Amino acid sequence: MDNSWRVLLLALALLFEVAASAVYYTVSRAYFADILGSDSYSFIVLVSAIEVCVGLIGPLAGYLGDVYGRWLLASIGFIRLPLLPLIPLLDGFNVLPIILLYSLASTVFWSNTLGYILEARWGSAIFYAKATILLTLGWALGSLAPGVLGLFMGYNDIFIVLGLTYVIPPILAVYAVIGSGRNLNSKPGKSLKLTINIPIGLFISLIALAAGLNIFWSIFSIKLYYELNRDILIYGLISGTLPALVSAIIRPIAGLAVDKFGEKRILVYTIIAYIIYSLLVYNSSGLILAILWLIPIYPFKDIAQTMYISKRLPPELQATAAGILTQINSISSLLNIIAYPIVENYGLLGGLAVNIILLTLSVVILVRLN
């Protein structure tokens, strides 16, 4: 199998992976909002923190895949099949261990699948942008699916369908990468040394950026859900499907911009845009809020941030690079836990304040980097 076919199969694997993740994200937020009511704001912040904190093992998972075979690590994705149907069967905090295990499997699978795509055309933002367009379309389809499924089945059945869907990505990924594993004759500790070569200021900046956006999307997605009269079909359309379709169109443009102007400049402009955007979302409602949700800032952030890290590791360690990106999101989740009491006591305003502070910190540090 030549390289182009491997990339296509991996892109399809990521399409189904992201589609399933979008279903999980949309239906879980709606499910917790329906079950917990006004208490869902603070609970979702906690759930969001758990979902991404397991990414702390991302560099290790990626490095082991780089050395011993990415297909072996990607196969861990299969364990999600029996986990997802358990979520609606458990009450309150009892569901958190299931979310933890689900997130762990997703982290390992993601690092090792994305790593091959990053290696295929190392350092090219436009290639990464084009190769991940299917990923964006997966989010579009997955965001709409819960609303369609909800016309025919309840939460229990939707989570069963979700578990079955998560079987497809590892099948495609394992078939694509089997036989292309790496044997670097290196000890696993090498990846830890490589991460230290990335400026600490860059880590802090990206962690602050991820933390601010995690808090923002977690709580304001619930606001959007209520503004749309808790209609899960319309919510999936506005929160995921339409923004993803717009982003799919914008991704090649964002890739060209990063290649032309550099990842640092694009990332600085993106963070400033997010600060303005956050204030607009907080002060909006109804149709205006729905329209704002469609603005495609994320592709610029994703591509610039990915290239920033990818270029600082050699091509053969790109699963490790993908793991580092996941780890950045995970460390940021610890700040989500710190923000939990602020959101619980001050609601949307508290979440907005934390978001603005973290984004400002991120852009200030980034501007000062050489």
C-alpha cells in the first residue's frame, strides 16, 4: 500500500473518530443538561477536565507507537465499544470513571493515528490542512447525528450506537499503519528530553490558550443549548454541523496562511480574535448567538498550534508530537478544575472572566517569544 492510500485510510479513520466524538460531545452535554438542569454548568466543567486530563500520557503513548508500531497502540481504541452504553445507566459522579477510561483510549488512538499524517508531509501546514478536511466533515456529520437519532430512540440507544461507531476508526487505522511501525532503537525516555527542547514559554502559552477555550466552550455550549430551546437537533446543527462545514472550507486557507506568514503570527492574531469573540458571545442571545457560533476561528488556531509543535520534533517522532499536543490540552484541564468553584459561584460571567484572563496571558507570552 503506497503512502497516499495510507493517508486516505487514516483520514477516513479520523473522519469516523471525530464523527463519533462529535456525537459523544453533543449528546453528553444535552444529556447532562437534561438530567442535572441548572447544576449542569459546573458538572460539565468537571467532565470536560476529566475528558482531557488523561492526555498527560499523550507523549508516552505517541512515542511507544513511534518505536514499537502505531497500529498496536491504535488498536486500544476498540475498548470504547463496551464503555459508552454504560453512561446513561449510571448516576451523577458514578459516570466519571467511564468517561476517564473512554478518554484514555481516545487519547492513545488519536496520537498514533494523527502522527502518521503529520509525518507524511512533515512541516507542511497546507498538507495537514487538506489531509484533515475529512476530520472536520466528521464533526459536521457527528454533531447532527444525535438529533436525527433522537427522533427514533432515547439516550440509552444512542449511546449504544455510539459505542458501535467507535469500532470503525481503529479498524481503518490499524489496516493503514500495520507494517509501517518504527524501530528507532531508542529508549522511551528520549521523548521526554525532546519535549524539554520546546521553549517553556510556548508550553505555558498554549496551555493557557487551551484552558481558556476549554472553559469557554464547555459552559457557553450549554448557554447555546438553552437559547435554542433545548432542541438537540437544532443544537447539533448550530453547535457542530454548520461550523464544521464552514471550517472545512476555511482549512486550506488557514494552511496557506500559516505556511506564508508563520505559525506564531497566525496564532497571535487568532488568540486576539478569540478574546473579542468571547465578549461578543457572552453579550449575545438567540439568532445573533447562533450566527456567532459559525465564525471559523478554530482552523487557524489548530493548524498554527499543530505546526508549532510538529516542526520541533523529527519526522519519525510525529506520533510523539501529536501526543504533546494532547498533553497540552490535558495540563490545561487542571486549570479547569481550579475554575470549577468560580463557575459554580458566578456562572457564565465567572467562566468568561477566567477565559479572558487566560487568553490574555497566552498572547502576551507568545508575543515575547523569540
